Amino acid sequence: MPSKPPVPPFTHESAVEKVLLAENGWNSREPRKVALAYTPDSEWRNRAEFVRGREQIVEFLTRKWSQESNYRLIKELWAFDGNRIAVRFAYECQDGVGNWYRSYGNENWEFDEDGLMRRRIASINDLRISESERKFFWPLGPRPADHSGLSELGL
């Protein structure tokens, strides 16, 4: 199986890099591409939904991004140790009728020796916001390097 650097054990620098790679992948909104960062038998808990394996990841992300338009995500390293990384994140999106939401959450990640994520545990809360409360402004796709992160935005 191909390696997905950086690989564990993580240093602060490699953990920050892994988080940014994950953020960029999710901001691509390409389910098949994103799924390649996970082991073929990866296990997820996303809110109260349980997902197992790459095909279910693709199905989950396809459904998610068909319901959440104008999706923009920022992830930030919270902690790391060995083959585990904890992140906090927020994303903004619109629902099918144009309401804006900001979703806040925490994820715990566990990686195999090749740097593929084998476990993802996500806890997420949604907050309806007005368009004037939005903070994530960049063209769809990866967050530009000069756009503020969560801490800088006060989130």
C-alpha cells in the first residue's frame, strides 16, 4: 500500500503538515480523492453516524457535500502523540434553502505506519449564522496561506 507522508511518529511540524493536508483535501470536496487518505478499512464516527471503509467514506462525503454548498473548512492542531493527532475545526456552508451555518468540532485521528488514517472520531455542533457573521472568505478550494486560521479569527 502506498505511503501517505508525513508518517508517524509525528513531530509538531509533521502533525501541523498532516492537519493542513487533511484540510486541503476536504476543501477540495472530491470524495474519492479524500478517501485515499484513509485505510481501506478505516473506521469513522461522525456525529452519530458510523462509517467503515473507503466506499462508505465516498458515499458519506458525496451525500454531505451535496447538502452543504459553499463549504469552507479550517482545521487546527490541538495535540499529537505518536500515531495520533487531535484537531479542532470549524466550517461554514449553506443548506439547500440558503441558510448559513458554522459547524464547530473536534476530531481524534489514529494513523497506521504508512500515514493513512485508520480511525476518525468526530464530534460536531452546528450554529445557524447570518451571512454577515461569516468569517471564511476565499474561493472554493484550499484555504489561501494568507487567510486567518481559527485562533486568529477568535474561533
